Amino acid sequence: MSGQMKLYKIVVLGDGGVGKTAMIIRVALEHFVPTYDPTVEDSYRKQVLIDSQPCMLDLLDTAGQEEYTALRAQWIRDADLFMVVYSISSRTSFIRSERFVSQIRRVKQSTIESSVGGADIGNLGAVVPICLVGNKSDRVTEREVSTQEGMALSRQLKCDIFLECSAKTHFNIEKAFYDLVRVYWRKQHKPSVL
């Protein structure tokens, strides 16, 4: 393996207030931000070691508000890996996470089709790594979405990973980002079937 450090562009999507910024700041800057300040677009870079491989994570924190749908398509086009986040204490954010996954697949499908001259690329799930995350797992008494429901939705949407996390307690935060990179590696090294 050459000494070249690979850059991984990860876009974090989800409803407003689910803790996308808190998760990114927890992994990138290693601290917790307890206040909610709506984001339009912020980018963070973090050099990490995943399975002895030096990696640069380019983390894009996005707006969850509906009025940023057009911007979202551009963020999706530019990224390789995706994390869709909902809050376990918000059923609404859980229900809306399905829309984010659908938009990722729709945008990536059209991007890939246009780059290969309209050819049907078949199973898009095989090339687009998506992690579904139930954040705020520390809010046990406010839970509106069960772990089982999260797992079931992840299977239904054919996401590669499902995890519950807490940016506040740092539970599973690194694991979510690192496992997403590992899924990307697996998908890149899988022999293509013609």
C-alpha cells in the first residue's frame, strides 16, 4: 500500500435538531456541543487511523431544514459515503430519514447514469455506502423509536449499517464513521459481476 492518504467524503444528512453537528464535532474535534444552532453547511476534516490505514475524513454537516433540498442534491453528488441520522427521541425525524435515503439513491443513480452514458448500473445499494444512525441514545426516558424499529427500517432501506449513538456520551460515534469507511473498502474491493 502506498503512503498516499485517501480522502473520504462523508455527508451527514437528517432532520434539523437530530444531532448531526454534535456527532461531527464529537468525532472531528473530540468535544460535545450541547446547544442547537441550525447549520446550513459546515465542513470538518479529521485525520484518523482505521485498521492501520491513515485516512482523511472530510465530514460535511448539512442543513436538515426542508428549504435546503436543492443544496442537498449537490452535497450528495459530491460525496462517497452517507450517514443518515435521526433522533431516537423524535419519531418525526425517524420517519423523515426514509426520504433522505431515497434522495441519496435517486441523486447517485442519475449521477452514475450520466457518467456511464445512461447505462443501467443495476443494484445501486452495492455501490453507495449508507449508515442509518439513531442518535441521542442517552435519552432513554424520551425514547420514541425502539432499536428494533431502527434495525427494521435499516433492513427495509437496504442500508449497510445501523447503529444507535450518543454524541453526548461519545457512544458509538467513532464506530459509525469508521464502519462506514470499512463498508466503502469492502464495496470497492468486491469483484464486479458482468
